[in-house]
Amino acid sequence: MLRKVLGTVLLLGALAGCTAPVRVCETNDDCPGGGICDPERKLCYSEEGGACEPACAPYQACTPLNVCVPRYTALVVTPGDGGVVGVGPVPVRAELLVGAGFKENFPETLNFSVVRSDGGTSGALEPVTRNAGVYTTQWTPAGEGEFLLTAAHPEVGGPRTTVRLTVDTTPPSFVVFVPPADAGVSDGGTTYGDPALANAWRRDQVMPVEIRTNEPNLDPSTVTIALQGTNGGTVPGGPVTAFAQSENCDAGFCGVAQVKLWEPPFDAFRGTMTVDVQGADKVGNAGSGSTTFNVTRWKWVFDGAAGTIKSAPGIGAKGTIYLGTNANTSGKVFALTPEGALKWESQIGAVVGGPAVGASDGGTELVYVGANSTSDGSLYALQSGDGGTLLRCPMPVSGAFEGSLALGTTSTAQLETAVSVYNGNLGASLIVGIRPGAATLTCPVIESLSSGEQIPVPIAGTPVVMRNDNIFFSGTASGAPKITSYTFGSATPRSNWPVSSPAVTRSLALVGSDVIGGAAATDFVAGGLFKIPEGGALDVTRLYPAGTAWSSRVYSLAMGSSDNIFFGAEPTGSIELNRLNLTNVALQTASSSPAIRATPVIGVNGNVYTVTTNGAVRAWSADNLSPRWTLAPALGTAEASPTLDCPRDASGTLVDGNHGVLYVPAGGKLYAFVVDSRGLDTSAPWPKYQHDSRNTGNPATPITSCP
């Protein structure tokens, strides 16, 4: 027993002479300070040493107990086991990790090899380069499949690592699905869905697009969607959100994107758009998928009215559309939501003037119209909530309204007043008004003095406009066409009025300090475009046509920004849409057939909208009068002008988007079309019939903006 202990003491003493054991250990982690655990003796040593016989292999280290142990803790290969790689060249990296306290002793190279699991061709490996214990090469696989890649120490028995890799060279394919269009259900005289294009999504809708793929190695972050309109114009389609198999996903990946159909360019009334999907797998193989679908600007049509529509619709503060109809001696006023649903209807008579919409007061507004019965006419102020009559002003003599209404606040009454001109029988014209907020004189009537200038007799479509207390209108006096101006309440015309016009004046606009008018004869080609100072003049100043002859019919005009007037013209032998700049007198002309007699509408985004006499609707570029799209076939006879509003939901709340809605009365119906203008051009001094969407005919009324 003494000999055994002594032997142990002598052994420990001998070891202490070179490297002392630190402590008993099981692994290197038990050895502090980077010591090495001798696996045989279970003792920690601080460094490599000893003289092993036979000598250790290069990938081994000799401990002070003369035991050979692994020099390297691991041989790490990248890509790792189970990895997926592409067609290549594939970077391959192998690193020898040296145990703490051992010398590096890295070999000059490692042996790399690749075999295909099914025994086929494996591909090519590039020469190996070394940087300390890191060895790199590149591998070009021989096609798709499963491969075993091995990195090994060049000495037999040395460390080696084999990883199983999948080579994927096939890009993902995507199935793109667009659900059936949601056009809406016909109700109350309003129908939805383009009659000329089945299963068409509307230009103003947000459309869900579903995307599916069975690519097992898809990188979902790479999946993108784009929306392509006309002329190759493409915009991003928004983010793609994945949903799980529990949410009706029948593929390896399912996603959905909400695309806004108003965003891509679409220079057509109806046609197709394309959804393009792009995506890649985890090794960069890029794939795609696409589908096309129908798109239309057709929103709805209201056909619940009997008779024709002779005046432009008015738009309320919350987007309610007020529409008057005319069936000779009867007619109605209708109120529709922005989605075309009927709110109410009111039987009052054949509507000629208005609707003009009063200022909103806490969400309510009055609707003013001039309507005719069998023998006479009346001015009405209707309540916007239910169409009930708040005030009716019957005319004191038999006759009829022929022209529009103007709406404003007069300085004398400081109350909202609607004004028109009444064509009394036997040529007795009256300037009339309706003022619901007044305690007295709620129905003011101004007759000509027997010894003074007779009020001109209005004809069908006579324009009536106003600024402050001054009203301007046209008609005939002693058989000659005239334009005149009165201060409301006065029985005599203002100084320097009336002024003779080259033909019957069909349209008026108050721009700056001028009255701009368009005149047209019916039985022969005569008329043109002119201006008169608001203070009156001896004669009109010719604007169009050039020269000395009034040789072109001009029925309507709209004044845009930068002094540009847009108007339909009918010179001898031609039918045109014109743009005339008042500053440099530059005239630009585009052909239009048939004639444009309704007032053009100037929208934002540089668009001008016109309606021809047979109901052909067109969009033009305001910059050069190039046509952007045309609705065919035409809608039918158009006797009233279109109007334009902001994009809204059914409640009238403004919604997102750079689009708007064009309302077109034609063929006894009211049509709603999605256009690429978010409302009227607020920089235009007179962008439509009767100036603004409320039809006030008053430049003091703000042009409705659509923030």
C-alpha cells in the first residue's frame, strides 16, 4: 500500500515539474483559464506537451500525460446540413475550430468532395483557398437534386463533415386570382354594372387579389404585386399579407393584396388591367405570375325619372345629387346618394331652372328650382332632408321659366336668395327671387317700368349669373339678342346695359372684371365668343372667331386656369373643341363629332370632360386637347351639362383616391362615371356650368375642394 501511494506521489511530483494539473474534470468546460481536460486521466492541464509514442497525427495533440487527443473541436461546413442552394457557383466554407490551449497546426488544404444522392453527376469544385483555419471553394452543381458535400482533413482518420444539400434551380410559380366583380344590386331605378362589359371592376374600387404558390422554399418577403394599366403604365399594388391554411389556404403559401384600381394609368373608358406578381425562393430563383381582369368607369345609372333633364344636377355638401326632370308640364326633383340610391323625390312641376343648392347649415341645405306647370311657373325652396317644400313662390302672371337660377347673398337683405328671370306671356318678363329666410319679401318680383327699358325675354336655356347684388342674363328685346344686367331689386338696368350680342347668348361666366359669353344662332351659322366689362359697354369685344365675321356657333364655355377658355365651336364646315388663351390669343383646336353644346367640366389632374349633343362622353388633356378616352356608344340626347364631384362613400364622406365622379344627364337618365379628377379644378375661375357644383352661378361661391 505504501508503494502505491508513493508511486502516485512520485508521478504527480514528476508532472508538477512540467505542467501541474489544475483540477479533476470531465470536459474542457471544467477547466478554468482555457485549460485542457485529459479524457483518460480526467485532469486539467494548461497547455499541450508530452512525448507521445507513437507520435500523434497532425490533427491530434499530445497531452503532458503522453496521450493523443483531438486537436480540433469541430469542422464546420457552410452551407449547413439540410440547406438549399441555387444553380451556383455556390460558395462553400469549412472552418477548423482548434481546442483551447492547443496549437493550430492547420493543414495547407482540406479535401472537398460532392456526390449526388442518386449517383448522378455532382458538378465541379473550384481550387481551395485557405486563410488560417478557414478553407473556401466554389461548387457548380450539375442540375437540381440532393447532394452530399464533404470536407475532410487530408490525413486519414482526421476530422470530416458531410452535409446534405438540396439544389433548387426552379423558380416559384404563382397562381393569381381575382374574385368576381362586385357591381352592386339594382334598386329603386338605379342599376349598376357596365352593360357593355361583363364582370368588370370599377375604376374607384379596392380589389382583393389572392396569390398562391406551392414553392417549398419561398421567401415570403420577396413577394410583390404590381398593377398595370394602359400604355404599359405600372404602379405598386400594395403589400402582400400571408394567410394560413386555416383561412382557406390550399397551397404552401397564400397571400392577399388590396389593390387600388384608380392608381395605374387608364386611358380608356373600359378595358383590362393586369396584375403582375413577382417573388423568389430562398436561393434567389425569381418567379412570377399574372392575370388580367376587366375594368370600367361605369358606376351607375338612375332611370327612375320620367321625362327629360334640361338642367345640370346640383351637388350638396355631403355629395347628395339633386336632379330635376321635365315632362312638359310635370316633373320631379330627385335626391340620390353618391352610390345612386334614391333618398327622396318631390313632385313639383317641369324643372327648368336649377337645382341650385344652398349653403350647408349643420348638415342641412335648401334646394332651389324653377318649375313650370300647365299655365305658369313657380320658384321652390325644398328641404334637403325629405324634399318637402319649405317655400313656394308662384308667379303673378301666366308664363314659364326658360333659364337657369343664380344663388347668392344680396347686400340689402344679407340673406340667401335664388334669382331667375320669368318669361311672362305677352312679353312681360320679370326678374324674380325666392328668399326663404326673410320675414317679408320672401318672393321678390321686379317688373319693368312702363317707360323704361323692357326686361329682355329669356329663351330656352337662358343663362342667369350674379355677383353681389348684380345679376346678368340674356334674352331678346324688340327681336334683337341682348345681354343685360340689373341690380337685384331695381326695375331699370344698370348703366351701360343692355349690350347687343352677335347672336342669342347661350352661356355666361363672370371672370375677373369681365362677363364672358358664348353666342349661337339656331337657323344659320352665326355667333362666337366675346367679353364685356361688368360695368357694361357699347359693344362686345370679340374673342373668337378671329376676323370680322361672327361665323361660329358657341353654345357653352368653361374658364380654366392660366386664362384658358374651353368651349365647343361650330364654325362653317367644322365641329370642334377649342382652347383659347386670353393672354396670348393662342387657339388650339380638336375635332369633335357631333357638336359639344353642354358646358365642359374642368377637373384636377389636367382633365377636361365634354358631352356631345348625342351623349358621347369624352375626356381630354387640358394641355393639348388630346383625347384620353371616349364612351361608346353614346348615351342619347344631352340637353343639360355634366358636373363633377369628389370621391365619396354612400354616406357622402370623402374617401381616398385621386379619382372623382362625373355625373352626366342624357337620354332622360343620370349616369355616374369614375374619372381621373378628384373634383373640380379649384384654380379655375369658372370650371363648369353655373360656376360650381352647387350651380350657384356666382363667383363668390367657393369651388368645392376635395382634400
